[in-house]
Amino acid sequence: MTPNGLIPVLTIAGIVFSTMLGANVLVEKVFSWPGVASYALDALLASDYAPVQGFVLLMASIFVLVNLTVDLLYGLADPRATVA
């Protein structure tokens, strides 16, 4: 794959990963899978806000790291891409 074709692939990969991160709560609740998203939703329904804050902080941190990784990979795929 040429570097010019890699930029849209990186963009869509970042968007898809972010969408899957948000859909994690729905999937865990629908299929009754135990996980951090299911725990956070149960805590929200029980008005226990400390686990909810931790979950939001975790998801936001992962989202920022994914976007940072995609931005750094842009620089590797196209050296002409610079930080403005």
C-alpha cells in the first residue's frame, strides 16, 4: 500500500476503534457480559458516581491515546504532514 493510500486507512481505523469503544457498554449489557462498562452502567443506575468517574476517565484516556497514535502514524505514513 502506498503512503498516500495509508492516510485514509489510518483515519477510518481510528474512527472505528473509537466507535467500538463507545459501543462496548451496549454490547456488555445486551449479552450480559461482565466487564468494566457493565460495572460502570450498574454503578450509574445505583447512583454510585466514583466508578462512573473512573470509567469515564479510563475511556477518555484510551480515546486520547488512540488519537495520538493515529496522529503519530500520519507522520510516518506521510513525512510532509507537519504539526501546524
